[in-house]
Amino acid sequence: MAGLLIIAHAPLASALRQVAEHAFPGCATSVQAIDVLPETTPEELQARAADLLATLGDTLILTDVFGATPSNVAQRLADGLHVRVVTGVNVPMLWRTLCYADEPLDALVARAMAGATQGVMQASPARPQQQARGAGDVDAKGDRHDQQ
């Protein structure tokens, strides 16, 4: 079973860990979280994450924003073999990862990516666009049929 480490701007990492514990109480024991505070230096973050990685074995690190400190530090720790990184963490990604935590690390990365992308969709219809009213928008009875 691969470990899971969430590194994100505070309080997102700990909030996602709480979501994991709520939905998957048995699986969440392998989830660790590091909230990155504004005053946390990259060196401090890297040392703390490295300490956690030493206890987790093969680990998938989930971060919030590519190019930000959590992601940059995680990329420095990733070796491509025992530690992998996926950015853009969201709840569907986290839950999919927890559901398949027994899979090898490469498969877990693919599951995380699928969960993230399949979990994002427009759930309500788009509001009709405002259109200019023209003479063609009135039927023979004088009723208007333009969108509002």
C-alpha cells in the first residue's frame, strides 16, 4: 500500500485529510498532510516532508498548485520511482486515490489523474445568452420567442 502525502497552502492539506477520514475512515491512516503557512520557508517544508517520506515508503504526493511552493518542494523530493507528485488536488482525486491505494504507484498516479478530471464538470445548464431582439423573434400571434 502506497502512502499518501498532501502538501498544500494552509488549511487545505489538513482539510483534505479530514475529508479523507470522513469518507474512508479505514484508509485515512495512511494519509499525511502538511499545511504550508506563509512564514514556512521552502527549506523547512522540504525537511518536514522528507521526514514524513522516510516513514511512508512508496508515496504519492498531492499538491494544490503547480509552480507554487508546495509543488516545487514536492518535485525536489520526487525520485520518479518511490515518490511521485500530482498537482491540482481536489476531493475526487483524493477519494479515487484512497479507493485504489493498494495499487502500484504508477497505477495510483493514473487513478488520481482520472479522479481529478472526471470529477470536474458543469452540473447545471448554462444561462442563455442575451441576444438582440429583432423582428424575426415574433411569431404570427405576436408572441416573442427570443432568449432572455
